[in-house]
Amino acid sequence: MIRALLLTVMLCCTFSHASTGNSAVVWMKNGDRLTGTITQQDKDVVFLNLPYSGQVQLPRTQIERIEQQKLLAVAPAVVVVEPDTEAVVIKNQPVRHYSVDLTAGKKRSSSRSDNLGFKTAFEQRDDNLRLTFDAKYDYETSNSLKKTHKYLLNPGADYFFQPQLFWRNKIDYSQDFVTSEYKNIDLSSGLGYSFYDTKELRVELIALAGLKRTYFKESAGLELFVGDRQSLDFRHIQLEWDLRYLWPGSSFELFNEGSYLKPVNQPVSFIKFKQDVNLSTGLSYYLTERIRLSFSVDFDWSDIDVILPQQLKISADSRDLHQKLSIGAKF
């Protein structure tokens, strides 16, 4: 009887909060801005339910001001009765996001070429865990000849110690069917900080350390540099960033994401890996709440030197600039 009564009360409270919760922007005295749903408040504390971090308690002494927004529904909840107890627990359901993009564009490097691509992204956020999976496929031709044919898979997991501080583990796997460097596997882990993570704004920085292994084809002709080995390993440090901003009152979203990688050891004496930069920046326009058009500029730079006898250096840099127009959907 007590269990049934508690369950009824909690269900009523859940629907009451869903209908009366106020969406607000809370400005803190330290400069932070938090966007969420106010579930409860009194003269001393404000309970704010954040979209990705769950409920937090904010002392009023640390709040500068609160800006009310239009009413939003609270995220769905699951009511669970703990076995062998009279306790009733309400758990927020995980928040999931999907996106799919089909790209077409031109690539400007030493020659002009056409590019077709497919990109998808998945993200699921629970109270303390965020799971991600990105996949990308590129097919490129130059003067009717196949120049690029590759795919990339990037699964990852972020564990949040605090609402803004998390630890990231991820795998970057790429397969290229054209170049001699046909496969890359990168395992990395590190600390990240989420300055903002709302529907309107995301600002995140992640510092990583890891191990990368590159595989070469047997017919690549690199025996002079790598001997009998068909793969090279090197350790590295890496900085990643993810910046997204939905322009207020409009359908435009700016984005900038990328990484900077620096090796900490050199696998062979004849080849010096200096740095690697990957950058994607652009603008999306939402035709509807789900469908978007995007224009992006992608820049990839691998800074490599080949060391010849008498310390002579030959640059083996690889620099590519991609301009892409895509249509996609976000759920």
C-alpha cells in the first residue's frame, strides 16, 4: 500500500513538473551561463535541470540574475520501484542525437577534383556518461581517375566527474583503399572541459595522449625507410576542440571543430613526423527544425620531413583544402 501511494505521488509530481517547469538562463557571478529547466526554488537555492548534466543545486548567493524563457517540457522520466524496498526512484531517460549528411564539393590542392561523401554522427548522453560514434566515407576522383576512397570510424566515451569536467576515451580507425598508408589506428585518452553545452552553444576542449599505428602496403616501396616492417607506431599528445553556436533568433549555426597532434617520439630516423592539423569550419542553415544545408571548409595538414644522408631534409608535407556543400538531417 505504501509503495503504491508513493508511486502515485511521484507520478503526480513528475507530470506536475513537466507542465509547470520554467525554462530559464541562469547567469552566475563567476561569469558562467546555465540554460535549463527550473524544477524547484526557494529563498536559498534554485534547482536547475540541465539538458545534458541532470539536476544541479545553485545557491542564490552565487547567482547574478535569472532570465525566464518560454515554457519547455521536462525530459521524459522513468519511474522505478527498487526491489525489496519502499523507495521510488525517478530516472531521466538518456538524451540521444543523430545526424546524417550527404556532401558534394570540390577539392583544391595541386589539382581540381570532385568529391562525394557521407557522414553520420550519433550521441547519447546520460547523467554521467556520453557515448559518441562518428562515421565518414569519402570518394574522390581527379580527371575521371579514382584518387581517394576511404572511410573513418570514431567511437568514443566521455565520463563526467562533474557537470563540466570529463574523461574521454576514443578510437580513430581509418581505411584507405588508394594510398600506400592504407590503415591507421589511433587509441587516445585524456581530460576534457565543457565550458558550455546547451542547444544554442557548445564550447569544449580536450587534451589527449595516445598511441597511433600506421600500416603500409607491401608494394609501397618504403623498405629504405622502414626496413621489413609494414607498420609504424608513435606516441603523441593532442588537443581537440568542438565549437558550435546557434545564432539567436535565426536558423544559422556556426561550427568549428578540429585537432592538433604532436608526436612525442619518432619511430624511424629517416622520417620525422612534426605535427598534424585537422580543421573543419563552416555554416549551417536549418530549412526546417530537422533539415539543414551546410557549407564547410576542411583543412588537413601533415607536416613530415624525410631525412637524407648528411642531414639533408626533404619536405613530404601533405596539405589538402576541401570545400563542401552538404544537405543533412538532425534528430
